[in-house]
Amino acid sequence: MSFISLLQAAAGSGSMLMSVLPFGLIILIFYFFIIRPQNKKQKETEKMLNALKKGDKVITVGGIHGVVSSTKEKTVIVKVDDNTKIEFSRNAIASVVVDKVEKEAKSAKDDKKADKTEETPVAEATTETPTEENK
């Protein structure tokens, strides 16, 4: 009798593994497709907010476009018009606008760095076959 109960226990643990495995896979999929990208985006946003400086063109969460006139620890003063300045929380800044000229200059810089880092191909040594002039 005890042998039969051992077989049933072994079969039960195998079925338990098969019932837990799909939940583990679902958690793994959630991590790689939802949690991890969200954490990366949050870090990029924090980095962008910490790098705000005077003269940056920004867009707020509410859709207001302006230029940063000064920054404080937790707030940013954005110049919206010639005589209009509005103070926003740093978290209210949705994005920093990059002009095409700045973008092209940055891509040109990256291209120069890439050219420097690429190694020049080494010429392959060729064996010369004796010709009538070399003999």
C-alpha cells in the first residue's frame, strides 16, 4: 500500500509543477514587456528633468510651450510670452524640444565618434607569384 501512495505523491508533485509553471511564465512576460520598459522610461524622465537648464525649450503636461528662464530645486519658471512667466513643478514638464539644427549637430558629433572608434581594415598580405620580370 505504501508503494502506491508514493506513486500518487510523485504524480501529484508533477501536476503541481505543471499548474505553477504557466503562472511563472505570465509573471516573467509581465516583467519583460511591462515593468522593465516602464522603469527605463521613468529613469529617462528623471534624467531629463534633472538636466533642465536655462534656455531649454519645453512642453508641459498641459501642452504649454515655452522656454526655461530659471530653475529651482523643485520648480521651473517657464517663459511663455515676452512678459509672461509661469512657475511649474518639475514633474509638469513632459518633454524638452530639440531643434533640427541641434539634432543634426548631435548626429554629426556621433558620426565623428563612430568614425574614430572604427578600426581601419588591415591590408591583407598577398603572395606574389613570380612573373617573367621577377625571375
